[in-house]
Amino acid sequence: MKLVVLVPVSMAFGITLAAAQNPIKRTDLQKIDQPEGYTTLMMIVEIAPNHSVPPHSHPGPELSYVMEGEMTVTFPGKPPVTLKAGDSMTFPASAVHRGTMGPAGVKLLNTYVLEKGKPITSPAPQ
């Protein structure tokens, strides 16, 4: 009975249980094993409103296009860059960065080129 009351209340505030559990949703669109020894992935990445992604890196380049919302990206020692719908950015391989999402969150079209067997993301060393 309490769950029935809680779900409409959470929906009224735009909160979903899935977003509370995992603020980052990835939807694979394409995956090819090219160039040789690499995997190229294209995906939609949705990140919850006001979520802060801690410092991390990708083993290969990341090409990112903002479809909806906005985010601020920070690389160590550089000024923050705010990206809004229609903006794009290329993240060099192994470049440590962090991101803070805007109040509406963000929806990205991302492409990653990764050496086979490497993870998409790794936390930055402390």
C-alpha cells in the first residue's frame, strides 16, 4: 500500500527509482570491431539532473554530441567548459576529466574507439 502512494509522489517530482539507483544510462546503438584490434562503440548516454561524474578517463578517444540538456566538463588545470544542446567535444584518449550535469540532466550521443578488451571508463587514480 505504501509503494502505491510513493510511486505517484516520486513521479510528480520527476524522480524515478532507476535514476536513483544508477544516474547514468547507456543505450548501445552500434558496435563494430574496427579498426583492427579496436572496438568502436556508438551509444546514447543519459545522465541524471545535477549528477556529478567523478574524475575518470577513457582508454581511447571519446566523441560527444549534446542532444539535450547541458553539462560542465573540467580537465585538471584547465577552466571548466559548459556544453549545451547542439555542442560537441572530443576527449583525447586517457585524458582525465569530470562532469557536472545541469538541472535537466544531459542526453549525449557518444562514440568511443577502444582497444579490444578495455573498459569504456576507468576511475582516475587518486
